[in-house]
Amino acid sequence: MPVDVQVRRVVQSGVRSFVKNNFVFIMPISQFDRTRIVALMQGGHAQAEVAQIVGVTQSAVSKTWKRFNDNNDVFDRRRKGCP
């Protein structure tokens, strides 16, 4: 699939992203959005529906929900490197 078609799909999907030099950069999910994802999932919504409401991909919802079930939190994990 040509790059311009892939770029158009991601940008039109409603995911927070921007395009620079034919590269798609997807913005990280905020703490507030991760909390919304967990609350909506606990409320019985489907992952696809939550993704559309929050404006993220379905895989981001799945990963956030899995992390919440494994660790009981949705906070940022510590990373190596400069602050």
C-alpha cells in the first residue's frame, strides 16, 4: 500500500497524530485519557467504542486495559534517560 494512502488512513481515523515528511507521528496518550479508557471499559463499553470516544487506536485501548488489569494502575512507567 502506498505511503500516502497509509498516512491518509491514520490521519482520518481520528487518532491524535501529525504528518511530517511523509512520516506519521502518533501522540502519546495522556494520563487523563488512560483514566477515561479504564473508566469506560469498567462501564461495559467495547474496546472499539472506547477507542472512538477517546480518539485513540483500539490497540492503545487494549494495552491500557491489559496494563490496568496486570498492575492496577495506569500511570507512566519509569524510563531510562534524561528527564
